[in-house]
Amino acid sequence: MSGGVGADQWHQRRAGSCQRARQEIILATVDNPSNAVEWALAEMVNNPKVMKKAVDELDMVVGRERLVEESDIHNLTYLKACIREAFRLHPYHPFNPPHVAIADTTVAGYMIPKGSHVMLSRIGLGRNPRAWDKPLEFQPERHLKNTGTVVLAEPELRFVSFSAGRRGCPAVSLGTSITMMLFARLLQGFSWSIPPGGDRIELQESATSLQLSKPLFMQAKPRLLLHLYEADVLN
């Protein structure tokens, strides 16, 4: 590439692309996983049967003599169903980033002219009563199929976990792994319950975001051997 303004513009665009990629990776590996896990724990503490089923699966697949590892995630079907349900019911953002139609097109009978800005409503997808039975209820069982496998992505676009399509988030795999490991370690390491004096966790969204309106306070009791909580074991 020749020097001058052209080279400067190229470097600026490249720097901008790198910055956007970094931001997407941070979102995928911090904000989205922590939001999904927080909502899942809150929902499950209010539903002891779901909590027990998830913990029983951990004890059966992993046990209590060692910590859950990433290689175990494939066999934790019910835990994946719980996180998939959290992604569906409690997305971190209300909309996907907007995209521009590069040509006139028709989607589901709707004409979208060239140049239109298109935004997907994550809430509208995940809580759509035409796609989901009792969409406002936390029901991990809805994601369990006869195949015995659960994937966190949604190829039919009935909800959006991280993103979708060719221009989706570049850190989907990393974000998914972090979400499952965070969730599994918290469930395996502690017995979670509503604090004394309370009857249930208030599942109310913030007025300015889709996060919990109040900090999540729960009672945690260790359920593993003491040495498994030491720093050299956790690393």
C-alpha cells in the first residue's frame, strides 16, 4: 500500500476493528456469562427441585473428590440446559447490534428495503409465546431432547445467546466455556439457599438494564473437602 493518507486511513480502520474485537471478547467473557449465571442461580434458588437436579448431576458425573473441569462439561446436560434457559429468558442486552441490508430482501413475509437498519430483539425472540410454551417461566427441561445433548447456541434463532451469523461474536466458544465453568464451579463448591428471614429471591429486572434490579444475596455453605478450596488446587 502506498504511503500518505491512504496508509493512515488503513491503519485507523485496522485499529478500530481490533478495538471492536477486543470489546466483543470482553463482553462475551465477562458481562454475558456473569449475567447468565447470576440469573440462573437466582431462578434455581427459588426452585429447589431444579437446583437439586443440577447438583445431583454434578455429583454423579464429577463427584465431590475433585473439582469439575472443562472436559466434564460435555456430560453435564442438565447444567447446560439451565444456562441455555438463562440465555433465553434473561439476555444481557435487549437488542443485537444493528445491521444494514445491502439489498432489497424479504424475511418471513416482510419486505426489507436496501439500506434499512435491522435490529433483532433478544427479548422478543426469547420470550415469544409462539415459539416457547410458558415463556416467562424458567424451565430447563424444555431444552432436553431425546438425543441426550444440549448445545448453548440456537441455530433456529428462537433466542440469541452471544450472537449469530457470519458477523457474530468472535469469542462465542470462549464465552460459552467460561459461562459453564463459572456456573458448574459455583454449584459444585457450595450449597446455595435463600438467606435467613427471606422466602424467595425477587426476580425483578433493573429499570435501566436487563440485570437483576438488586444485588443478589444468597447463603453459601461449602460442600466439598476443605483442601479443594485452596488456591493451588483452584489454579
